Amino acid sequence: MRWSQLFIPTLREAPAEAEAASHRLLLRAGYIRQLGAGIYSFLFLGWRSALRITQIIREEMDRIGGQEFFLPALNPADIWQETGRWEQFGETMFKFKDRAGRDICLGVTHEEVMTDIARRELRSYRQLPQIWYQIQTKFRDEARPKSGLMRLRQFIMKDSYSFDLDEAGLDVSYRKHYDAYCAIYDRCGLKYKVVEAHSGAMGGAVSHEFMVISDAGEDQVAICECGYAANLEKAKSLLPPVTDNEAALSPEEFSTPNIKTIEELAAFTRTGPEYMAKSLVYMVESKPLLVQIRGDHQLNDAKLTDALRGVLWRPAHPDEIRQYFGAGAGSIGAVGVRGIRILADEALRGRKNLLTGANRDHFHLRNVTPGEDFDAEFADLRTVQTGEICTQCQKKKLTVAKAIEVGHIFKLGRRYCEAMGAKVLDAAGKEITMVMGSYGIGVERILTAAVEQNCDEEGMFLPRVIAPFEVVITPVNYSEREHRDTAEEIYREMLHAGVDALYDDRDERPGVKFKDADLIGVPYRVTVGKKVKEGKVEIRDRSTRQTTDVRISEVTKRLRSEFFR
Amino acid sequence: MRWSQLFIPTLREAPAEAEAASHRLLLRAGYIRQLGAGIYSFLFLGWRSALRITQIIREEMDRIGGQEFFLPALNPADIWQETGRWEQFGETMFKFKDRAGRDICLGVTHEEVMTDIARRELRSYRQLPQIWYQIQTKFRDEARPKSGLMRLRQFIMKDSYSFDLDEAGLDVSYRKHYDAYCAIYDRCGLKYKVVEAHSGAMGGAVSHEFMVISDAGEDQVAICECGYAANLEKAKSLLPPVTDNEAALSPEEFSTPNIKTIEELAAFTRTGPEYMAKSLVYMVESKPLLVQIRGDHQLNDAKLTDALRGVLWRPAHPDEIRQYFGAGAGSIGAVGVRGIRILADEALRGRKNLLTGANRDHFHLRNVTPGEDFDAEFADLRTVQTGEICTQCQKKKLTVAKAIEVGHIFKLGRRYCEAMGAKVLDAAGKEITMVMGSYGIGVERILTAAVEQNCDEEGMFLPRVIAPFEVVITPVNYSEREHRDTAEEIYREMLHAGVDALYDDRDERPGVKFKDADLIGVPYRVTVGKKVKEGKVEIRDRSTRQTTDVRISEVTKRLRSEFFR
């Protein structure tokens, strides 16, 4: 296509609020424009890339036997009420009434609609397995939509759903998706990791996320050279041993004037925080819960939710803490507490003689031994930290890194099919509740991750298969006939050969054209300049910035054979 | 693909409420399922067709230089308030508040968002023309969503928008769309008419609709053999002359006990309704308006709106009529009326000695002459009827027919660009408000119209390019090895040759398979049966039901060369 006839509104500067490189560059390259908080328009180049990504997704889904549907975004309330998610999604779901006063929402995901179709249409085990997917817009009223395409209020998702007779069937459907997702990311040129993940609001026991390590990411993962990788919400680790030399002594109160934080207590007592039990208070169904965690550890919200089996919780207010413990948040502990549930992190199991708050302002206790001085249920509650030991290889140290979640697959089990009565007859004629999986890929996330992995200060160089064009042809001096004619000739030849070329036929200064070409994500540039007199043009690989002189007559062939990845 | 592995939930019966053939068949063939009022899920076969239709649209839009965008469905209120359409669309627009309390709506169309991009990004006449399009979901809270895909609350539309420097530019962009739309319908195999249309809420002076004549349609068009075609909202006609022999006499009241309707008055007076002026009362900005129209004519709402320059109106209530005219609706007329605006249809211009109400219950007037006995503004207000004379050829009779609107194109002019301040600098450096066009195609409407034009009681036979598969291969007896092996062989050969074949590998009775094949819209069937022994199979054209024996070795070649349209 000819640049002069296209709408490619490039910018020299990105808006100041654009923090991530991908956000800055997608704006500068004229891929997207913001319409509102978490709401973006795709312009020509951006949508061209997005269409290529969706086509790759479609092909890989078809390859595993997925059947493409297209479900409504407008959803009546009743199916969401059947599964309890009308309430569960809370304000994240856009809810409103139609002109007849009926409750409507915009689909945040489509387990309910798919299960509704399955229960009406599937009757026999012989119809299983089914894999149904769609590529469609999802709506989520995020509390804090992030600028850029990372956390949007409407976004494009390929979501698929598998229905099987039993867990063994689900394992097969799940594996197919796992492999298809790998194929999709591989084709999109992404470097990614598959990590164990937390299932959250979706439910189900097993889930994996596909993560692209990037500082622009909003998730955190723990990874090990041995191959272990998990979302921090799920990650486990081994701790270097802490030696509690002595036998368990009796708790002993001591004065700690104005000491409230772990750091202050450590400095005051000259004791490492690993010898302390930190006390945190939460309200769970209007009852207090006391959490004990090692002084140098952080509580993980998702793990707490799991330990509470999904029951909602919130941090206790200062007055609630004083009411139940008789002291401020910085001076409380587990010793002597009655009638309050205590959850302790596994890292405190078997420890002795710890420091804790005394439930009296300005006082702490030493020699507190969990299990002896207070009764607690133990659970995995802490967030893994860089430098801890991998549980899988039991040797190497874990690294915690930021990551962009580009996909998430779930073994849902029977949660939805049971709630909605989706059953089939098995071979023996018995009614069986189907087993379901759910699988999602974010199209904008793939584009964002691809930009983050393929950019520099001057612009982006997207992997060829998802770039809006494969090559840009730039005559250095458009007003010079020889440059123009040669560029035109190469352009026509490439079109004929099926190379998706963008021809920069604008009569602009070379600097402007080179800057734009460097910016807009096209991986290769053919520069038609002075060397035309020697019958040569230049192929430039945008990612390496290396240039190669080639004969004009060979440019298409060599571009394809030597450069295209 | 293999039928046994697909989800094609065919039904022997359609739900009773499905009236249109397209609705019945799309349900029966497993193309769609209803989720709520005016809300449908596309299943595998339906979406496969829809994707083919959208691909044809995309190709033709790209051919005229259209650039594909993808705009948000979530729209902030402010841009709609700028053009006044936040109020204008009323309850048709889904409106709600987000969690931050901001007003949000779902896009019913996208003039505002496109114009917002244009005003921010376009600076110079050199950037014009631009044609921007998208294929995307629109949301409209219809008062009476119809069952089936005809009047939906969410539907897929290709909408495009042109920006030009002046009207001459708009003419070119408009013509390009006109031609592209014809190409799209031609490729989709539709028989259609292009008609002059009313612009409605969109505004602008000129618009055309693309109409498929069908009893399932919700629109009405007047058509003439000479080529004239117009939506009834816009259509004009010539009337056979009515002779009012005498000179204008003076109005004379006469008793008409209990006579209220035109029919009753005609029977009572033995006078044809063409000799009567019917009186209708409307409230326009809280003032009464009296409309005079010939007794045998119908008022056209769209024409009344035009005559009132878009000002909102409603029928007057009975008590309002009595308040202003001193009589009931069946006994009112224009004579003696003071201080009330009177609009008369052009067909009453120059007429003499008509019958009208006397503004006194149970009395009418004879010898009423418009222009003499009352003052009226004349306007085109009536609905054209079958049998009236075409204004274009002035010879032939018009036919009024029901039609499905499959596209609508608008010359919007400066309405949106002016309201939103979308200007560019012209060659002389002067700021010029851009001139805009807007163009829409409904994807579900194309599918619906194609079914209506290509169906019978047993099912549908879609045009090959938009059918979900090009051919279905049916072994008559799957358990017979020769049938199965030959079918399998033909299937593989077709796949290899790029023919999109559905292989019915189900071990079902022949009757079931034939019935399903007849139903699901695939235009050709290859039947593998007894003649295999002679080295032959049968090609069946679903639309004509004709069968042709062909040699197995030639089936793919002959299907392509002799059958594919």
C-alpha cells in the first residue's frame, strides 16, 4: 500500500502519562488512540496487527478441533445468577437495565452462555468432547484501568471452552489448548513462560498462565533455571534453615517503648526479623482472624483467599484491632488470644523462641513458640522472594520477575455444569455432569508483549507475521526520478510476489521517512538511494539495524530467503 | 471437516414463534440460538457463514481504499452530547454509569468517535480523502426486537465513514461505496435493489438503501419496471386525475349521525373517499397541528417529520382534539379553524367541493375547497400505494413491496464535523469544515436475506461463497465399506484441491443424513451410493434438486467446472 494514501498519524512525542514503552510506541506509531479511561480505538496499523494475531489464534484453534462461535456481549442476568457470579464479579461487571427494566450485563467472560448452550444441546457422551471458541470483545469495569493496552475496560479475547465426559477427557482438551497456546505464542515470536497459576474467580483446581517476562507487566512470577515457574500467587519455595538453638523457653514480656514495626523491633532488639512472628488482623464474615507470618515475609492475598476457601476478607480497621486485642496493630500477638481463629504460615512451623507483640501497647514478648504458646492452623501464606530455593530442583535459587499475562487456561471441573445442570447420558445411559475447561488469550496483551520485547527508543520492530507490513520501501529522495521509479518497480514486484509491502511514496525529507519507518514496527526496510546507480539498494533489518546491499533484481528473493524469519 | 466431530444441532421442528423462513431455518440448521430478546448466539455453521460475509465486505472495502479500524463499543457520554444525539437516540441507546459514576453508552453507530479522531488527527487537505471502516458489534435497545436476526439488540455492522474537503469529494467517496456495496451483494449472490431513502436520525440530504425484496422484510419500497425504486418513506408517485366537475361551491353542513370513519362516510354519502379530506391531529412542541389528507390516502410518518424539519411530534390525545376542535376525532375538519397550523397533502392542491368533518359531532361539511375555505401549507405527506404512476417514467405503475434493508449509505454533509469542530486547512491555508459520509452494512441482514432468497420447506441452499461449506459428501450407507472408503477418498481429494467439503461420516440412516444435508445450507451434495460399483457418484444441486452422475475420478473437477457458481 502507498503511505501517502494511508492514515498513519505518527507522533514525535508520546503523552507524558504513557509510562510503558509499548504504550508510548503504540501511540507514537499511530496504532491506537485513547477514547476514555481503559478504552482505546485501534487505528489502521494497530488493527492490521491485531487481525494478524487473531488469524494465527484462529488457525491454531481450528487445528485442535475448536469450533468458532460468536456469543452476545449483552447477557441477561439470570444465567449469571445461576452460578452466583452476578454477585461475585461485583462492580467489575457492567450491569444495567434495558428499556423494559430487565437486568442486563456485559459479558466479562462466557462460561455461563457456553454452559447454557451445552445443557440445551448436548445429550449424549457420543457428542463429546466439544471445544467451542470465539474471538470477541469482553467488558470489565476495572477499578484502576491502566493507561495503554495492559488493563482495559474492553478488550479482545479468544476464549474457548471444552466439555468432556470425565477428567481424563478434560486432561486431553487441556493439553490440546496448552499446546495450541504454545504454538500461537511461538508463531507470534514471543518469548514466554508457562507458569502454575491461581484460578481466582474462575474456580477449578488447576490452571496455567502464559507469561511474558517484562518490567511493564502487572503480574509477578517466580522462576528457576531448572524450569520451575509459577505466579507469585501460587509459587512455593524452600527457605534456608533458621537455627533456633535452644529448647523452647517461656514467653517473657519486655518493654518496647514506641516500637511498632518489624524494622524498629529488629534495630531495638538487635535481632533478625526471621526470629520474629508478625501479626496481621483481617475480618472474615465479620469475625476477626489473626495471621502469623515470619517477620521478613509478606502475606500473599491469593494464598490467604485459598486458605479461607474463597470466603471474602478485608484488613481489620485500627479500632477493630484494639477492640479484639486490647492494643494497637504494632503491639499485638498470638499469645493469650481466646476465641479468635489463628492462621500461621508454614515457615513458622517448628520454630521456637520468637519475638511477637504482647497485646499491650509498648510491650513485646520473647520466647514465643508456635504450637506451644498458642494454637494455630498452619497454611502456605507467604509470598516467595528472590533468592529462595526452588522446590522442584531443590538446589537453585528462584528469581522473582514482573510479567505480562498473555493467556490463562483453567481446568474448571464441574463447577459450572453442576450449577447449571449441564448433563449428558453416558454409555450406560446414566446422567453425568460434564467436565469443563476454559481457556483465554488476550489479543491486546500479545501485541503489547510483542512491542515490549521488540522495541528501542526509536520505535518497534514487530515479528514479521504480526507486523502490519512485512517491509517498508523508502526512496531516499522521492523527487529524484531514479529513486522513485526503482522504488515503484520494487513495490510492484513485491506485491506480485505476495510480499506485504508498504511503499513510502511521500515527498518528505529522508530524515522524516527514516524516523517513521523506524517507529512503526515494520521489521525490514528497503532503502532506495544513491546506490541505485550501481544497480543496488539496501535491505535494513530494523531489529539489528544492520544493512546489506543487494542487487535490485534480487531484492525480493533475498529479502525472503535471507531475512524473513 | 468431519460431521461426526462437529457441533451441528439440527432440529426437525422450529419453535412456534419463529415466523420468517430465515428464522425457522437458521434455528433448525443449528446456525444460531437465542439467548434473550433480540440477542442471539452464532454457533459453528452460522459463524462460518458470517465470517465469509465479513471477509467479502473487507475485501471490497479495501479495494476502494478503506482503512480498517476497530473502535470501542463503550463510549463516554460527552462526544454524544456534542452532537445532541445523547438525547436524540433516547431509549434506543443503552446508557449506564461506570463504577466511577461517569455516563457511558454502548455505540449505536460511530459518527461521533470517528469525527473525534478526525478532528484530532487531520490537519490538512492533503490528508484527504479518508475512508475509515470497521466490522464491529452495535448495540440498540429496540422497543420491539423481532425474533430472528432481523431486528436485533446487538448486531454486527460494517460501518464506514468518509472525510472529504468538499461536496465534490463526498460525491466520489459516496460513489465508491455505492459501487463497493453492489460488489458485495453481487458476490454474496443477493438479488437487491438500490432505493432512494430517508436519512432519519443520521441526518444529511441524500441517502440510498440497498434492499432485498422479501415478505420477511420490515421495510416497504415502491418499485417501477423503469428502474425507479424508493423507500416508502421517500417514494413519490403520480395520481390518476380526479375530476371535480363543478365550480367551487360554498360549504354546507349536513347531519351524519354516528358516522366517524371515512368508510362509514363513504357508504352513508355514496361518495368515493377520493372526494374527502381526512383530518388528523398531532401535537408539535405542545401546539396542535391539523393534517389534511385525501380520504383514500395514508399519512407517511417520515414525510411528516421532514415537513416539520425534524421537530418531534406525537398523535394528539382524544381530549386534546376535543379541546382544540370542539368535536371528536371523527367529526373534525379544517373549515373555521383559527390559530392552528394546517398542513395539507399535495394531492389536495387544486381540489374542490370535498367532504370533511364539521367540527361538530354527528355533522360533516360538503363543498369544502382547500385554499378557499381554509388556508393550508401544502407538502408531500402521503404514502405511495401500489398502482399509482411512477414519477420517473410517468407511464408505468408502481408496486409496493416488503423488503429487507441490507445496507444504507448517507451523504451526511457537515452536520457532525461542524458540531464537533472537525476542520482542516485548505490549499489557501483557510480552515474548512470537513464533509462527511457514513455507510453501513448489516452482516446478519445479509445472511437473513440470503436465506430468504434461497430456501424451501426442507432447508436452505446458500450461495456457495457464503455457505458454511461448499459441498457435503454423503456416503449413503456408512457401514458399507465401499461407500465409506470412496467417500473418504473423495473428501481427501477435495481437501487437497482446496474445495471446502463437509464429510458426513456419521453412522446414521440415509434419510437422516439427506434431511440434514438438505437443511444446512450447503449448495451441493456428493452422494456416494450404489453406483459406486459402476465407478460413479452423484452430484446434487440443492437449489434445483437436480442430480448428475459423474465418474468418481472426475467428481472434484466437474463439481468445480460445471456446478460452482
